[in-house]
Amino acid sequence: MRRTLPLLATLVMLAGLMSLGFWQVERLAWKEDLLARIAQRVSAQPLVLTSGDDIAKLARETHDYHPAVISATRSGASVFWFTQIENAPADIAPADRVGYHVLTPVRFADGAHILLDEGFIPARLKDQIGADQDPRPETEQNRMQNLPVVIRWPDARNIFAAENDLERGLVYVRDAPQIGRHFGLALPPVIVEASQTSTNANAPWPRGGQTRISLSNRHLEYAFTWFSLAAVLVFISGLWHMRGRRMRND
């Protein structure tokens, strides 16, 4: 029994480590396929989205990261998603790398709505952007004609994300249906991200072109770590059992 229990514990831990390693191998294949699909889609011919029917035809499996153009009108106030700038100009101040994305409901000609991510602003400009918003949706300032966008399904909420504070206009997860309910609008889960960007230091804010195309892919490294730990476990367990055998023979 003294030898059996450690052996069983070793087998249980070995099974766990090997399972984690094979899981990371599966994740590696999934991530590589995702990156290949993103690379293919971002260079595809843009879709034209002009109505709720166009939005209803979108599917995450085939349209996530797909370029498009929209013609729509801002439909009320924006909320601000706390994040970091993704594609930063070379001369941007370090303090300006943290801020918000401006999320605005927009309305198509048929009355359907979708959430538009207009791009990034530094935190110091949040109050200014909010004050500059024109609450009248039919003004020329609020009309967008053939705006280049990227179709996205935002990441789901995880256990580390703070709750959205829509009363203060702050969100930590881009939950379009929840934002829509706050404004009394029916917003689909899919959103569109403005894709126009500028490297000019004097370009106006918010700045689009913030779609995250480069995704972290360290699954091979993680798989190697788990398999290495499994090998170390086998080695140490083997030494322990060999030492015990020698002691019994002596």
C-alpha cells in the first residue's frame, strides 16, 4: 500500500498534465485555423450593409472580421468602452494609449439599428467627445455614407470583466443587446468597427482602424510546458521508486 498510493497519485497527475498538453495542441490547431480565416476575410470584397435584412443574413462562422461598408445615421448618445489603443501612431504620448472606444447606435434607412464602434479616444478626451455629440440624429454631422467597417462578434464576458455601468455611459464588455436595451433599441449581437485610420498626429478623434487582427498564439509553448512537466513527473517518480527498490534489496 505504501508504494501503491504514490503510484496512483502519479498516474492521476500524469493523466491531468497530458490532458492539458493535448488540449493545448487542439487549441493550437483552432487558433491557426482562426488566423488563416481572418487573413482571408480581411482582404475580401466588402459587403454592403444597408438594412436589417442585411444584418440578419450575417453569420459569425462566415462573416466575423469581414470588411463591409454601411450607410446609416447616429441614433442617440454614445457609450465608452474602456480599453487600450490597438494600432497606435508612432508619436502618440504614452498616457494617451489608454482610453475608450466610442460605441454609438446607428440607424439604417429601414429603421433597423446596429452598434458602431467609431474608434479610440484617449481618456482625457472622453468628456469632450460626450459634450460634442449632437443629440439630433438627422443632422448632417450624424449621417454616414459608405463608411468602411469591419464586422465583428465581440468577445463574451469573462469572470474578470467588470459590470457595465450604462448609467454613467461606461462599458467593459461590448454587449450590444444590453446597450440597446439601455437606449430602448433592438441591437443585434454583431457590431461594426470603423476601419478608417490615420497616422497623422493631428487627425481627429475617435480614430478607427482598431480591429485586433494580430492574435496571441502561444498554444505550442503551453503544450510543451505541460508535456515537459509530465516528463519531469515520470522522471522523479521513477527515481523515487528505484530508490525504494534499492532500499528494500539492501
